[in-house]
Amino acid sequence: INYGIGVIAWRGSRLSVSAYYEDAEMSGGTQAEDLTQYGFDAYISHNVNSWCRVGTGYHYGNTDSNLNDSTTNLPRDFDQNAFSVDLNFLISRKATLSLGYRYFTTDAVDPQFAFDQNRFVMALNYNF
């Protein structure tokens, strides 16, 4: 289940929120697991001028698994938080360039699977 909505919060801005829920049963094998995932996202952006948009967002996700780690026997459950900031530039009527930064922090029940991650993102979108 995944549901989202976007609205114009004020002139030149957009606010988007979404939520999801998944109950999955992986088929067969030694790593077959039943898991439940849920979370939500929020993103707000604003036009700086006619060719530049700035945005920021937040993501929360939770995963609960029926499997345990084979070495520690701790559950493979985790929570994830992510924060993002980006700039979008209009190059032409058909092309945009996006530059962004993402920071993820994952808190796992088993500390050896907990980590922080930084990502720099660049994307070019061209509509034919």
C-alpha cells in the first residue's frame, strides 16, 4: 500500500507527503523471510526564480523481519531516517539538472548493521 498527496502550499511552493506499508513473504531458500515495512516521506520545495527550485525532505522507514542474524542471533530489524536538500535548475523547456545531498542513518537491533551514509546526487532529465 502506498499513498501520497502533493499540494501547492503557497505561491511558488509544493508540499508532498506519502506513506507506505508492505507485508511480504519471500519465497524459499535459506534467506526466505517474512517482513513488514512501513514509513512516510515529506518534501517541500520552492521556486527561487523562473529557472531554479530548492527543496528539502525527510524520510522515515521501519523494517521488521522474522529472521535473525546467523552470527549474533539478533533480529534483522531496523529503522531508517533520511534527510535531503536539493537544487533543480531549468536548462531548457525540455531539460533539468538536479544537484542534491542525502544523509541516511540506519539504526539496527544488531549494532554491526547500524550505519550512517552520505550521498551526493546529480541527475540530468531530458524529455523527448
